[in-house]
Amino acid sequence: MTAVIVIRPVDGRPLRRLPGAWRRRRRWVARRVRVAARHRGRSDAGMTTAEYAVGTLGACALAAGLYKVVTSEAITGALTDMLQRALHAA
């Protein structure tokens, strides 16, 4: 069933259909919307993989930095001192 576009009367004239060019344009737009919906998400299918790769590299770099900080002599000494004070306080 095809939908019919109708213009409402403003000055009491009878209702009329839109010209053929407008109906063709409406069909063209509807067809383009269907095609776009069908292909949605396909144009950047590899984009999510690249984003995951960059995120993974960033997480690894952060983990390496934190490992360096935690294993440094200053932090190790402070953690050891704090743990000894906690064990001797009880």
C-alpha cells in the first residue's frame, strides 16, 4: 500500500495530491534512508579494533609506569616501614 501525501486546504479549496516530482522525491528519500539503515555500522567496522588497540597500549603504558613507581626504593621502603609499624602496634 502506497501512502498518499495530501495538502490541507487553507482557503476552502478541495484537497489535492502533490505533483509527481514531489512524490518521486519522497520515494527517493525513503529509499536512501532504507539503504543507509541497511549499511549502518559497516563503514567503520575496523574502527573499534583500532580503538581497542590504542586503549590496550595506553593501559599497558600506565601499568608499566605504576610498576616502576611501586618497585622504586623510596616507595618500597615507605611500604615496608608502614607495614612494620602496623604489625608492631597491635
